[in-house]
Amino acid sequence: MVVDTTYYDILGVPPTATELEIKKAYRKLAITTHPDKNPGDETAHSRFQAIGEAYQVLSNEDLRKQYDKYGKDQAVPGGGFEDPAEFFSMIFGGDAFKDLIGEISLMKDLTATMDITMQQMEEDELVEAAEEKLKVHDDETKAGAAPHAAAGEATTDTTPSAYSSGTSTPRRHLGQQAIMDKSEEDARLEAAGVSAEEKELRKKEKKKGGLSKEQQERLAAYELERKKAREERVNTLAAKLIDRISVWTETDKGPDVTHSFKEKIRMEVENLKMESFGLEILHAIGSTYVQKATSFLKSQRFLGISGFFSRLKDKGTLAKETWTTISTAIDAQMTMEEMAKLEERGGEDWTDEKKAEYEKKVTGKILAAAWRGSKFEIQGVLRDVCDKVLGDKSVKLEKRIERAHALVIAGTIYQEAERDPDEEGDYMAFEQLMAEAISKKGKDDKDKEKKKNRKSKHDSHHETPSS
């Protein structure tokens, strides 16, 4: 018996609802009540906030128990409620996949690298601003000297005597003459407050590619930190994977045990597939497990020969994935640039509907690029995890073969994961947005190809036969 059903009523589920039922209800409501989906509805924001609050309590086992027993006042998260918009923005699986793939670091790494490299751009902007001030000052001085020039006075005397206490009228201020005696680059750097030592250092660094020594050191330090974090991530995931499959590998592996192991994996899939991009992540995990495990098993049967070819296949797959990731990012960039040009051009064709269409397309392609990058990272980490689990020579070969069989069983179930028709819908908005952007790209490419072929046939038909 629960003392308060408010949160359950908000999500439209009974107090007996399972974790999966609560998750499904939240995801559907979060999309349909999102303020962006309800423009002009003044109650949308408060309803969206209430849904986020209800889910944060009911999805947490301990908080849910507190809520059921004591009500809302005794069921507040330790750090307070998160902003629902931020809470909903955990696009790729959230924390649900943490034990399987760890924390995706793509955006964190990109942000950290950008923060370091952008420092140079900010410094360059300061230098450019200082240069502009010098230019304006110089132009004003010339303008002031012009009347004297018209009266026949000399204006080109830049010898030291021209600036002494003699009778000649100085044509430039001392500061300006000092600047004229330096190179243009030195003048700009000095105006920006850069010391002589730093100037020399920058000149050397510009030849190396534009990053300062400090930036290069910071990037190198961050790279070491990133590698260390990745290594820890692989070790942790390997230990968790060994523990997860031990319910099968450390038993007699009979039919009943195997059935129970498969059911355990299927129940896990039922929960994970409802996460944002859940199916995509499950399929990526499954294909990696199956590929690495089957390659290992074949290499044992064929005395390592198959292992050599599987490594070649791995390299080929990696090259293909790298190219796909890069090309998807380029496609997103080109679409953004196309939209920027259309927006700048404006005109009667650039309607609100056209803008909304492009915004949707750009968002979809950015999501596609982000997913490709995340998938590339996930599968790269899991390859290392599988190598650690299957390649540990301190473990008997027989045990490692059993691990490989367990990975094939689990990986196959992950690969075959799918949603029922009633589980698909508007609440899978991010996946649908990406799918539409990708399919639109394919359709556009086919249309362009058809036009190109028609033009080619038309041109060849009208060619004049040579005599």
C-alpha cells in the first residue's frame, strides 16, 4: 500500500508498475509533452517538469521505496531535482549501458580539445584588435599631418634629429617611431602586451603549426590522461564482463543453465532496448562480441591461421567505420553551411516552414554524426575488452574458449534485439530524426544521380556526329 499515488498518476501507471513500464511511460510522455512540441501551451513546461520529477523518483529503487512509504517530502534526490531538459538530453543510452560500455567520452574529449585549441584563436583576435587600433591611430596621424604637407612642410623626416629638442617639428610621436622601427609582427604583439621572450617563442611555434608551447603541453597532458582513463575503462569493463558471463562459464553449462543464462540476457535486453538509441547500442555490442569471439574460436581450430585473417578483417572493418564516421560528419557540416547560406540570402523563399525543415534536417544529420562517432568509440573499446577477456594467458585456454562461447551466446541475443510495434512510436524521436535525415540523404543522392543520367543521355543524343 502506498501513501501517495501522485507520481504514478502523472506517468499514468499503477503503483505496481515495473521498472520497464515506468520507463516506457516516461519516454512517451516526455516527447508528447515537451514544450517544443506544444508551442503556445503555457502549461507545457510545468507538465514536462512534473513528468521529469516523477520519473526521477520512481526510476530510483531507493527513492521509490521512500515515496511509497512516506510520500513526496521524503523522496527528494540528494542533489535536488535535475533540470528536466538536461535530464532528457542524455541521448545515447544514459547510465543504463554503463556496465556494458562505460561512459562515452566523445563529447567530453572534443570539448576539452576545443577549449585548449580555441585559446590560440582568442589570442589571435586580441592581436588583430590591437593591430586595428594601431592602424586607426596611424591613419589619424596621417590625416593630421596632411594640412602641413599642403603648406609645403616636409613629412618624411624620420631621423632621430626630427624627434630631438631642436627646431624641427616632429612628424610622429615617439611611440609611433618606436613602432615603425620594429617589424609589423613585433608591433602587433607588443601592442597586445606580449613580452620579447614570448614573441621569440611564438615565432618558433608558428612554424610548427600555430599552437603555443603551453597548448601543446596541455594537449599532450590531456592525451595521456585520456589514454589512462581508457585503459581503466577497458579493465573495469573486462572485469564486469567476466563476472556477467561467469553464471554460465563457471557451471556445468548444461541445457538448463544455458537456458537460464539466455533468459537473463533477454531480460536485460528488454530493459535496455527502451533507452534512447538502445537498439543501436545493443546491436553494436552484439556484433563486436560475436566477431571477436568467433575469430578467437576459429584461431584455436586452425592453429592461429584464422586469427591472422580475422585481424586483417578487423583492420578492414576499422577502416570502413573510420571512413563512415568522417563522411557522416562532413555531410552534417555541409548541410549546416548550406542552411547558413540560405538564411543569409533570405528572400521570400526562406519561409518559417523552410527554416524548420532545414533545422530538422541539420539536427538529424548532427545526431547521425554523433552516433557514428559514439558507435566507433564503443566498438573500439569493446574490441579491447574482448581481447583482454579472451587473450589473458594467465587463464587456461579451456576457460577462455568457454568465455568465447558465452560471448557468442550473449552477442547473438544483443544482435537480434528488436522492439514490438507497440513499443515503437513518437517517443523514439531521436532515432527517427536520424533515420529520416539519413534516408533523405539517400533519396536526394538518387534524385541527383537520375538527373545526371538524364542530362548525360540528353547531351549524347544531341551530339553532332563527327565527319
